[in-house]
Amino acid sequence: MATWTFLTNHAHVLLCVWEDSEARVRDIATRVGITERAVQRILQELESEQYIVRERVGRRNRYRIRADRPFRHPVEDHRPVSLLLDVIARRKTGRAPARPTARRRTRARTTRARAR
């Protein structure tokens, strides 16, 4: 029987980078259960679509996630990736994420007002 998960390898790699911005490709590959080459390809794709920004620090890479970017699928493209990251981070740490900024709250109120 085949196994499956709700999240893609892209989401798993993004979550690993979210938890450790200086994680090595080897460590991410081991954690996700895919090859190092697959992790490199996913990181390149995430960077080319501007979900992450890579910064070279000595001989290592440091990644910064652009959590404000929307999901890619039309079913959820009205939501930012930060929602997924916050849910997973909250579950793992037991702490609620930081409150949204005033700008985000205003945008949410505006969206709700339009829907009425």
C-alpha cells in the first residue's frame, strides 16, 4: 500500500527552512526523506518563484522566507504561505504566532466588508 501525505515535498522543504534558515541541504534531505539533488531543485524553484531569498554567508547559504507570498493553487491562492507556517510552528512549539500587523488586520476587515 502506497503512503501519502497532505503536504508536498516543496512544503516540507519550506518548513525545514522556516525552522532553520541555515540548514544544510543534506540535513533537509534526510529530514524530508528525499535526495539532496531533489532538495537543491526544490530550493531553486522556491527561489525562482520568490518564496525564499538565498544569501551567501561564507561557504554556507542562509535562507529568508517570503511568507507573504500566496499559495500557488487556485483553491488557496487567496491566502499567504504564512498561514501554513504559523499553523505548523504553533503546533510544534505550543505557542501562538505573533499577532498580525495593523495593515493585515485592516486588509482583512476590508475584505470582509466587500463580501457583505
